[in-house]
Amino acid sequence: MNRNWMKVFVAAFLEIFWVIGLAHAYDFWTWTGTIIAIIVSNYLMITAAQVLPAGTVYAVFVGLGTAGTVVSEILFFGEPFKWKKTLLILILLIGVIGLKLVTDNNSEEGAES
């Protein structure tokens, strides 16, 4: 896998933490961790989008972050499980995987456009 796509996946993973941090931070340290996660996540996404197609990078970043946040809220914070929500997340992930599969890994559209 391309190094820039790894940046996107790590950025999406960190997005899960900062979105949860925005909802659940309660003291100096949890807010500090949330802010650091925001900065690193966005830095990784932006640097990947300078090489890969920006629209695809953003769609993958947001899609994986959204799915991960919803799953984390269900598993760790008592959000009720709903089949409809799970089905829609699955459809979202299929779309994200589809975008990743049809995007040329050697593309440099983001840098030139």
C-alpha cells in the first residue's frame, strides 16, 4: 500500500479520537489530547492530499472517521445499536472502499490542480 494512503488511514483513525474527544473531554489533559489529535490528523490528511486526489482523500478520511466514531460510540459509550444505522455505515464503507479501488495510486492530481 502506498505511503500516502497509510497517512489517510492513520488520519482517519485519529479523527475517531478527536471527534470523541470533542464530545467527552472534561479536563486539561483530555482537551490537550483532543487538540493534538486534530492537528496531527489534519496534517496527515493535508499532506496526503497534496499527492493523491484531494476529493478521494477527503471522502475516505471522512467516511472511515464517521464509521469508526459511530462504532466506538456504540461499543464504548452506550449509544443504542440500530440495524438501520449499521446498514448505512456498511453502505458508506463500501463506497469508501470503492473510491479507494478506482483511484490511481500513482496519481498526482492534487499537487497540480
